[in-house]
Amino acid sequence: MSVNELESRKSSPPEVSIAASVWRQLAVAWLLVVLVNLPFWILASHYFLARPIFNTDAAIALLGAATGPLGLLVGMLIAWALDAVQALSLSYHFHSPADFAAAAKYVQHLHVADFISPPIFAVALLFSFAAFGVVLIVRRHRPRVWGVIAVTGALVAIDVANGSGLPMLLGSDQVRLSLNVQGSPLLNLVSASLHARKQASSPLAHLPEGQTPMPEVIEWVQRHPDGSVLIVIVESWGWHMDPELRAWTSRPLTLHSDTQTQRFDARMKSAQFRGATTAGELRSLCALSGHYSRLRTEQALECLPNQLAAMGFDSVGLHGFSGRMFERQSWWPTLGLGRTIFIEDMAANAPRCGGAFEGICDAHLLGLAAAELRPRRLVYALTLNTHLPLKSIELPSDLQALCQERRTSEAVCQLTGQLRQVLDQVAGVIAHTDGPTLVLVVGDHAPPFLRASDRQAFCPSSVPSLLLTTR
């Protein structure tokens, strides 16, 4: 220390030095809290991230600085991982972070390498820089515990005054601003796990009348007891906000050839959805809402396959992926599906398609469904190949022109083109049906794009539902 600095410090009143030290500590603590949240703020400018502005867990992790850089880094990585789990669970339409975390056991069925891309490396670099900055600041300006606690406490106080975060978790709905100031992904995860345990013994919720086409299907079967029923749930078929792209996608089923026009009436509408694919299955086949693990035999009797079985129908369910994925091999029969056909039951040389979720090509799957379709039978097919992330295909020229005209991103245009392929294949199946036939084609959920602009191209709460009946 120089002589001038020593003289200056001696001449400064003690209270001024203490006040300066307090403000310095608060400034360091605030800078650290901002820095641990900064990567998510930057990502939120491009990607869909449903999270509070400040992550309380990340702020608390800063207290690990007292144990040294290693404890600090471990705490930050855990806080960031929990933050990512919470954000991704909402992105992929899971009911809760706990459901998303539980789904990690199915990662063995995925091609994880297809999730890795240049943006992923950029994200890793962003968090590395943030971690480096935090460690550098901590080593130069060791924060006091009280400083971090004071800043975190101030954020919690603002949040409580606003009514978001913690108050919402405790059941309050008195939110004063549209902003969620702070929150704890760890607390949300624990709360969701405890809530799931409480709900485990309770039945699934019944959906209000009119939200599913089940009554229409049953009424049609009563009028056509020797008819056939085909239900196709299309992966990631969301309600496109652009009416022209929506019409282009569904054209194979809504605008038929002359022969089909004479045979089928088509009625398309939007249907409310909540949850991921399994929730879409329970909604469409059972008019139930919730997690499939809560499905009980008594409620399953109300599901469409069981109801049609009581009317003399048999049924078969097909999916081009593993039956172990989300335990479908266990609960599909409970719905009343007398036979189930998964990838394990198909020929080893059956054609495969898809990226991260590689399975049997939808064209082959729908061909199998067509072969199963006959009088007094329900055939249920769950498609796969439009699951994100997609492998790019060559798009038809008219779609390319339409996407350019509508200023649609390449990702949304690719999904639109591949959804059209699936609906073309469904149209091919029904073109060769004989006798009275009912066909229900419905989306499971909106496509879970991570880019915010791509996600906004689809309605966040509705999917298409298309009912075709022979005249």
C-alpha cells in the first residue's frame, strides 16, 4: 500500500469506510447473482425458456464460495442443471419437472448424438464463460455470506410482494405483475414429486364434454355396427397459426380426389391439449387428463377400445418405437387394445426412419395398419417420424414457395413438409377402405421447438382434430 493510500485511509472516518465496504460487498453479491443468471437471459432472447428472471438456487449456490472454487462450481452446475430440467420440461409439454426427470430412464432408446449441434456447443461455451467469470470475481473479491443472503432476500421479498414464484407455489393467485421475479427449480421439483405421490392413488381427471371426439365415434359405431374405425395420432401435429400452411398440411385429407369426395365427409376443428404424447393418447382414447401411471382398470373401462369391445369390436394398436418407451406395453392393453404391435414385434428388416427417435417408418406402420383394418375392428396407430429433432428432407417446390412467401423458418417448413407426408400416407390408407369407415386423425401436442420464433408458429394450447366418415 502506498503512503498516499495509507494517509487517505487514516484520514477517512470509520463510518465512511464501513459504509463503503458494505456497498462493495452488496455490489459484488449483486454482480455474481446477475452473472449466474446471465446465460439463461441470453438464451431466452432466442429460445423458449419458461423460468423466473432470477434462479434462487443459483444465488444460494454462491454461498459455496466459502468452501473454495470447487464447491462453488459444483453448486452452480447443480443449480443450472435443475434450471434446465424445469425449462425443458415445460418446453416438451411434460406435466411437471418431476415427470421430465423420470423420463431420463428412457434415454437408452434415443440417438443422443442427434441432439448435439453447433448451438449446443455455443450454449456450453456461454455457461463456461459465466462460470469462469464467477470464479474470477470470487477469487478477487471474496463475497461475504451476508451479502449474498441480503441480495437473495431482497429478490425473494420483491417476489412475495409481486405474488409470483413462492406465493404461487403455496396456492396464491394474487400476481400483481406478469413477471415471475424469482423462483427455485429445486423447490418446484420437490413440490411436483410430493404432489405426484399424493395424486398416485387418485383417479385421472375426466375432460369436459366436447373436448374429445369419443362420443361422436361411439354414436357412429352404434349406427354402423359392422363398420371399421381407424384412429391415427400424429406426432407433433400442431395447430399452425398460419391458415395457409395449416390448409396445405391437411389438404390430403380435407380435399380428396373425386372418388374420395363421394365417400367421405371431413370435419376439422381444433382440440385443446395439455401434456406430451401419452397425455394426447389418454385424451383421444379415453377423454382423460393426467399421467398414464395413474390409469386404473375401472377408469380404463371408459376408454374407447374397451367401449367398442363391449359392442363386439376387436382392436389392435401399432407404434413404430419400443413398447418399453413410457411403458406402453403395460398400459395399452388396459385401454382395451387386444393386440399391440411395437418395433420389437416387427420384422428386423422393416424400414427405419427418424433422427433422435429412430424407429419404423410411418409409411410402413400405416401400411400395417391398413392391412389390419376390417369390419368390426378398431385400428389405432401412433406415428413417430415427425418427432423433433428432425432429419431434413427435400421439400416440394410448392411448399418452398409458400414458406418463402409466408416468411416461414426452415425448421417450421421442414416439419410442415414431413407432417404432410404422414397425412398423405393416411389418405392412401383410407382410399382403399371398403364398407363404412370412420377415420380420426389428431395431433398429440404442439411441436416442442426450442427456438421461440419457431414455437410461436403454432398455437400453444390447441392441435388439429380431423374426423372423416363415409357417407
